[in-house]
Amino acid sequence: MIALRRFAAASSGILIWLGIKYYFGISDRYLPGVGAMYRALVDIGPDWFIHIFATLSRTIVGFGLGVVLGIAVALTLFRINGLFWFLPMVHSVRAVPAVAIVPFFLLWFGFSEVGRYLLVVVGLGLNVLVACADTVESPREADLVLFRNFRAPLNTRIIRYWLPRVLENLLPTLRFGIALALGVIIVSEMLGAQSGLGYLMQTSRATFSLNVILLCAIILGVFATALDAGLQFVWLKVVTWRT
């Protein structure tokens, strides 16, 4: 029943789109219908799979690297008492939207894949770092008493206590990070790529192919929903002590 309700909620946007389209008789020039969507599928053909795979792989790889590096850097700075000095700089850099630094990465790395991955790593990694810092800088009183009584070494506390605490508090940031990673990848593909849904949307804009753009947007919505569900599933499997 829960899965059915989630499917109905996810489908509501498509139903609203079709309802508005056919109830008001809006032209395909402004709001494509089912027929125009089918023509978009036929026109692009098997290349759809190439573009979908390119965007999805870039998002997943960049997301994974950003999360791992964000956690690692946060715990390392905590270990060497560096959060006090580096966190203000991180906050100032994090205030710059990730999309705004896309032109810099294009100038530095050109159209290479390295630049696209680094965009996601930087944009997501900084947010993960701040979330981790908030956790390690606010220990519970009971845990401080535990540390004093058992006198566990700092390295042991980081691995056996702080890393689990960070993981159990990180889910909201990671869910936001999915949308951030997808958005950054799409923008980078629009500005400089030869494959991906962003590249497809950019070329379709030049040819006024609104049906292709709308279909790409629908696919991205499906991506975001599926990745969010997958992330929650993996998180529940990893953070077993909280459930």
C-alpha cells in the first residue's frame, strides 16, 4: 500500500501536466503532449540510452566522491583541531552557488570529465563537510562522560564513535546533495559536453524541440526520485544501529 501511494504521488505531476494540456487545448508549441513525447523518443532513438547513462554515471560517481571526501576532510580537520581555522573559509566558499563556478571549471579543465566530477565533489563535499563539523562540534554530555571514564584514544573515538554519529546525522544533507549533484551536472553538460541530458536539452533549445526538453525534465525527475529512494535504502542498511 505504501509503495502504491508513493507511485501515485510520483505520477501526480504527469497527470496534472496531461490534464492541463488536454483540458485547455494548449498547443504542442507551448506544452507538448503524449504524441510529441513519442516523437521525441523516436527522433533520438537509441542515443537516449547514451545520454541517460552519461548523466547518471557522472552524477553517481561525483556524488560518491563528494560524500567520501567531505566526511574524510571533516574528520581529519577535527583530528588536528583545524575546524576552528578552516570552517569560516568553508562557509564563505559554500555561499557561492556551485553553478556559478561552472565557467571557471570550463576554463581550467575544458570539456574534460575531470572538471564535471570536480564540480560535484566541490559543491557537495563542502556541504557534507559542514554537516559533519556540526555533528563533531556538538557532543552529547553522556558521551563526554564516557570519554573521560574510559580514556579512549582520539583515533579510536573518531572511528568508533564520531564516524557512526556523522553517518546517522547525514541523511538530510545527502538527500539535498542528490538534487545539487544533478543540477550541477546538467549545467556543466549544457555549457560543454558531447553527451548527457544537459547537452541534449541545450541542442534541443537551439532547434525549438520543446518535446525533447520536457522529456529530459521528466527523466531527471524520475532520476531524482529513484536516487533518493536508493539513498534511503542504502542508509538504512549502513546505519543499522539507529533503526
